[in-house]
Amino acid sequence: MRTDSEQTIYLKDYAPTPYRIVSVDLDFLILEENTRVRAQLTIEPRPETAPGTPLVLDGDELKLDSIAVDGAPLALSAYLADANNLTLVEPPHRRFVLDTQVTLDPEANTKLMGLYRSSGTWCTQCEPEGFRRITYYLDRPDILAPFTVRMTAPIALAPVLLANGNPIERGEAGDDMHFAVWEDPFPKPAYLFALVAGDLGSITDSFTTQSGRKVDLAIYCTHGKEGECHYAMDSLKRSMAWDERRFGREYDLDIFNIVAVSDFNFGAMENKGLNIFNDRLVFAKPETATDANYHGIERVIAHEYFHNWTGNRITCRDWFQLCLKEGLTVYRDQEFTSDERSRPVQRIHDVQNLRASQFPEDGGPLAHPPRPEQYREINNFYTTTVYEKGAEIVRMLATLLGEAGFRQGMDLYFERHDGEATTIEAFIKVFEDATGADLSQFITWYLQAGTPQVSVSDSYDADSQTYSLTLSQKVDPTPGQPDKQPLLIPVRFGLIGPNGSSMGWSGVSGGTVRDDLILLDRDSVTLTFSGVANKPVPSLFRGFSAPVKLSSGLDQADLLFLARHDSDPFNRWDALQTVSTTLIAAAAKGRRWSDADADGLRQALVDTLENPQLDHAFKAQAIAIPSESVVGRHIGSDVDPDAVAAARHDLIATLVGPIAEKLESQYDALVVPEPYSPDAGQAGRRSLRNGLLNLLTAGSDRGNALASAQYHAAANMTDRYAAMAISAHYWTGDAPALLGDFRTRFAGDPLVFDKWLTASAQAPDDGVIERLRAILAAPDFPRTNPNRLRSLLGAFVMSNPTQFARADGAGFRFITEAVVEIDKVNPQVASRILTGFRILPILEARRREAGRAALEALKSQHILSRNVGEILDRILAG
């Protein structure tokens, strides 16, 4: 294998640049054949910089057209220029203006980083290091400067010209050209630069801030899609109001724009005042978008807006601090969605995502701390550890400090660091200063990789009415971190008595307990509660108060008791999931459940369905049987995906058989009347109905007919897609016909095509790989579009373990062959798909070796990008 530059960057080597950029003036001449970029950078040496120190600017695939300092062209001996750097050998030891010009080819930019053209629209993506593909610059997040941007373009091709900040001038430029000038007065790093030029439709609205300022809002999109942008606009306005209420954060510019584009490597980007979105997270109408799509739009619109303060006004000093903005902002968008919808259900969704993606990352060859110490390719660290685990760390901080203490710390954070590029240490320090708390141990969460494993044992003495609870923690070694330190783990808890109600106690000794919170700050702690009238069942980590794996020591009877009686919704759900997972895992290893075990679980599911105090959305989560991937991770080693799939299907059939008529009756009663609404009430009802359809399709003779009937009768995409996807997942007799009809019915909509690709990729039959090969080979398949590739290949590696991890290695070879081709045009997408191989360590030997053989062939036979090369090396090293 050969990759491009393999230089490793280390946090310990951080140092400020010798020069800083005071202001930036950019002039873009956008033409169909190319784009000329003139950059005038006002630069000055820092006080400690010695005269004669070279100035080295970053570039990426650039070619310099001209260069001048203070208006005077430079002699060839005064600078060095290549595709990746521009060096001024001996710049002036004073403030000066560097004037450069480069010419770009946006149409040929398939990496979708820097300036590129998507379906006729020019747009940018600069995080993390894309600005250096636009012009030579000190392209790092600690270089903050105000930007003024002038764009000139043909009126016919680009009547819309947008950039960061506020518009200050526009007009005609002759020869059917026009121009626009935008000014962003807030100093920002280059990764937040944005430009959009094209022929776009739009919807407009406005928002009045808490101080009475009017902010003009607009969402720009492909012509004809304006009607699908209204939910995104509504989500934006609700986000702005929520941030004022919850965190006191008011928007600071006169205008806020969103642009939806079809080719985008990420979900969206928070560029100051000009958010650029993948169109799948903007467009929605009932005929083509599911409830999950509406939920995703609401969440991501909020996330990118919230970045205005947690990411833009306060940004990262360096990319090692990425979780400073992303983890904090994910926490904020989770809280927003919890307030807008169902808090318990949102918490379940968040934890499902964490367990499905972050726990495997933390427990495998790609493990890294939320703040890593080194990297070769920063794009590979946009991970669930940085985002989702980062959010869990912020949530623990809020739990430890309480609502008032956390708000005091956040207020001080905004006051102290506004306009700065800062660090994790500075973030923790504001909470210490605001509340007086000692968080010196807590910061270890940011510095240490791995998921803590907490084990529990307990005992009860009836004579003394004392209850002892022992909690022990450990973290397994991870790459580069063999030795682990004990973490400060907040454990929300309750003690449930025999009658199902919470029990009190008169005193506690042996550790720190604050109301309903245990602080586990050592390897092990034993707490003794006095005045406990009966032996309780402990309810631990309520609301999932810390991102840990819990071995509770509870048997099935205790878990089902919690599922019926626990006042904490998350733990009720988790108890049912744990029972199901344990039964499937044991059966996959040859130890099938007893009739009593199945009867107990079945009755708990029925009790949940019939409980009028539980909402539909929660019931849908509670009755869902854990996926094959969840069970495989629970087993942890020597996993045979085929055995897991068979055991899961067997358990569903065992549970459903005796109650199929009851379930079908409830399914029929849950029909949602039209018109469609994405509100939480209707969405919850559909979710439960489709959850019942899933059980019936897998576990009863009627399932195939029910799914087919729902598909054809559906008046909205949620119900139609659910029926097709469930049929495909279990590969029912009608599945091929439903997939074929769906493909034909929605042939003209790319985002609905993505749904068909995902459902196709999840089919578990042995013919799926050849069908996917045929899809990829079709002349009209858009091989450079990230959405299409993620929907097909990403769904296959993440959601089809029996076929991806086939014993003959065919699934592994299929993906490595695809990665080779994708890597040539878009290394970011290729490396993300390759991360699916992180499951290798838990597979049984034959599959594990087949996967390694596919990776070794990839390494030895191909020239790979830095993105793919780093992921490949880390997986093989594990």
C-alpha cells in the first residue's frame, strides 16, 4: 500500500503561528469553465516572532497565478509555491497585505471539499481543512479574522450569490454579469467560510429576537422543491426561540440563510449565517418523507443553528478539541428535541445510537479518546466518540452540577470565551469557577478511550434492615492506552420495593450519595443503606446517567419486575431489551430459553402494550426486539451472525405465536386518520403500529400479507416504507415485488431512491450481494454522490451482518472492491464505509480471517488515500 502524506499530527506539538491574519478580502470571479479567486490577506507578525521568520501558508491542489505584497509583485526568489504550500521566505516584520490569485476547477472537484459544483450550483465545504483548496491560507481553527467577500458571476447561471454575514452591496457588472458583496463582522476561522452561487428557489420568513431585532430567514433550494422546505423553516424558528429560553443565546446577524445541496459529504455545516445542508435534511413532504426524516430535519436544523454560539462565536483552538463544539452542540440538540417531543423516547433514541455506533468504536481498533492525542487525517475523527460520547460527557457534567449550576457554568463560558478559539481545559475550568466544584477527575472522560464496565453486587440484612450495594468499574485497554484511570461516574438510582414503589432509607455510608445520585469515583465502592424495610431491586443508571456497560447482576425476574414497575422510563425499556438480548445470545451459543423464560418476557411485552399510562412512542421502543448487531456486541467474541439471526427469528416467533391475534387486533386499531402530520402524537401511533407489523411479519403466518396490504394502502411514506423495509429485512415472499414497485413508483426522486437502496441493502438472502453489484454497475447510478453511496454500502456494512460478514468472505471483498473505486473520487466517503470492518475482532475465527484477508489485499494491491490508509492500518493493527 502507498498513501499520500502520512505525517502524524500531535496535540503536544501545538504552538501558535508566527503570524496572524488580521482581515480577509476575497474576490471570486465565477465562470462556467473555472473560478478565479483573489485573496487579500492583511497579516502581521506576533510580538514574539523574530524578523526574517518565514510565513508558510497551507494549500491543497492549488496553482498560484500571481502574488504581491502591499501591491508590489514578488520576485521569484522571495517565495516558494507548490500545490500544498506557499512560503514567503522573508516577509515584512510589520503589518502587510498579501495579494494572491489562483484559478480553480469546481466542476472537477469530486472530493466535495473546498469550492465545488453540485447540480449546477457552486458551493463550499471547508471543515476541517477545505479552505486551503480555495486559496493559500493559515488554515487552522485558531486563526480568526473578519471576512469580506465579493462574488461576480453570470446572471443567468447564478442569480443567487450568498456568503457569510450580512449583504452590503450588489449590482450589475456588465456583459450579463452581476456581483454581490457580503461582510461578516465576527472574526471566524476559515473552516466556517461559505459561498453559494446558483439558480435557486427559496422560501422566506423572519424571526424577532428577545431584544426585538428582526432577523430575515431564507432557505434556498432546487427550483420546484420550495414546498418541501417549510418544516425546516419551522424547525429553525423553534430552535432560535428555544436557545433564547434555555441558554439565553440570541442570534447576532441581520440575516440567516440555509442552502440545500444534493452533493455533500456531511449532514450539514454551520458556516456563520449561511448553513449549507445536505438536501435530505431539508426536504420533506408526507408522500416522500418518513417520520424519521422529519425528526432528523428538526434535530439537524437545530444542531447547526446552535453552533452559532457553541462552535462559531466560541470555536476550537485546534482540531484535537473538536468535541468541544460537537459534543456540546449534540447535547444541546438532544435537549431541544427532548423538549419538543418525548424526553424518554428521545433518550432511548440517543442511547440506541450510542450503543450501536460509539460502543463498538470504543471497544475496537478504532478506539480513541473524545479528545485524541494524535491523528494522521482529521476527517477520520468526525466520529461517534467525538459527537455522541462527547454529548454524554456534557450530560454527565449537567447531572453532577444540577440545572442551576450547569447554566451558571454555560453563562460564564459564553462571557469568558466569546470570540476565542479555546480548549477542553478552559471549558471545564468555567464550571469549576462558576460552581466551586472540583472537576479534576471528571476531565479524564475527555482524555481516556474505552467504555467503562460497571458491575454490581448487593445483599440485604432483614434483621438490621440494611441494604449493601457494591459498584465496581473497569475500562479495558485500548490502542495506545493500556492502563486506565478510574472515572468519576454519576449513577442516578432508585430502590424499588416489593410492591413496585420507590423505597426510602434513613441513612447511607461508605460513599458519596446526593439525593438520587451515587458518585462512583473509585475502582469500587460499597454503600450501606440503613432503614430499608424490605429487600429492594436496584434501578441503576436511570436515564442512562453515564455511558457505561452495566452488569447489574439482576436475573430475568428482577429485570421484568423493573420493566413493569420502574418509574424511570429508560430503565423500563432497558430491562426488556436486556432480557431479550440475553435470551437470543444464549440461544445463539446453543442454550435455548425455557418455556418459562419466554412466557415471562411475552407477558411483560403484553403488559407494556396494555398499559394506558405509557405513550405509543415509548411502547414502540419497548416491544422492539434487539437487532442482530446489538446481540452480537453483547456476545462480544466468536460471534456467528447466522446463529444470532436464527436465534432472534426463533425468539420472535416464540413470543408472537400465542398472541398473534391480539397483536393484529392492536395493529388494526392503531390506524392513523388522515391528514398526515409529523407531530409527536401521530408519529408515535405510526411507530407502534409499524413495530407490531415488524413482530407479526417475523413471527406469524399473517405478516407477509399484512405488510403487503399496508404497503399498497399507505397514504404516507412512513407507512409505505416501513412495510417495504420490514418485508425486505425478513425477505418475505412479497419482498421482491414490493421493492420493484417502490423503485418504479418513485423513480424520479433521489431521496426516495436512497430509501430503496437502504431497504435493498438490508435484505439477508444470499443473492443480495449480486443485486447490489448490479445496482452499482448500472450506467445511471450516481457513483460520486455521497447520499447514494452511504444509503447502499453504508447500510449494507452497518445493518446486514449476516451478508457483510459471510463466512466465505464475499461480503468483505464486495466492500473493499467498492472502497477502491470510491477512494479515487471521494476519500472521505470511502473511509467511512471502511469503518464497518471494526466488527472483525468480535467475529468467529473463519469470518475474522476472511475479513482480514480482504483488508490485506486492499492494502497490498492498491494506492490509497490518507483517509482510507489510516482507517485500514488501525483496523489491521487491532
